Amino acid sequence: MGLLSIFTAVYKNAVYDEMLTVSAMLAGAEMERVRALSFAGVDDENRDSPEAFAGNFSNYRWQVRVDPVPTAIANDPAMADYKEVEVRVSNDIAGQVSLKTIVANY
């Protein structure tokens, strides 16, 4: 009985680690996609309702959140020259992975 509980714990940890790794890779791919857009094209996507990926990754959800940059970085409340971009990918097992960057209009 003790061995069964050890194997179960190891399996759960392995699944969690895999899901977390996949979440991070999907978030990185989404961030690269967003960074390739023109400055004007960088905008919220699925901000209020994360959308599921297609195919084999349908149990992962994603969203892109675009906000003004913190004033400690740049005083640009109108978002004329800088945007803070956050990509979130979530999964019921691994939770949420978040990547942030700042894009500039030059």
C-alpha cells in the first residue's frame, strides 16, 4: 500500500511538471506572436474570457492583456509610445503561467 501512494505522488508530480512546461511554452509562443504585430495591432485578446487553444492543447486557455506601462518605467498613460503586454496561459492542473513585456512604438 505504501508503494502505491509513492507511485501516485510521483505520477501527479510528473503530470504537473509536464503541464507547467507546456503552459510556459504556449505562453512564450503567444508572446512571440504578439511581439510580431505592429504597435497599433497590439491589443487585448480574450481579456475577460480566456479562450481554449485548439487541437491537442484544448485543455489550456490563453489571453493577452495590454495595459499602460507603470509610471515608474515610463510616464505614458495614453499608451502613445509604450504598452505593457501580459500573456496568460492557464490549465486546471498547472494553474496559470504569465509572461510580461513592454512594447515600444519605434
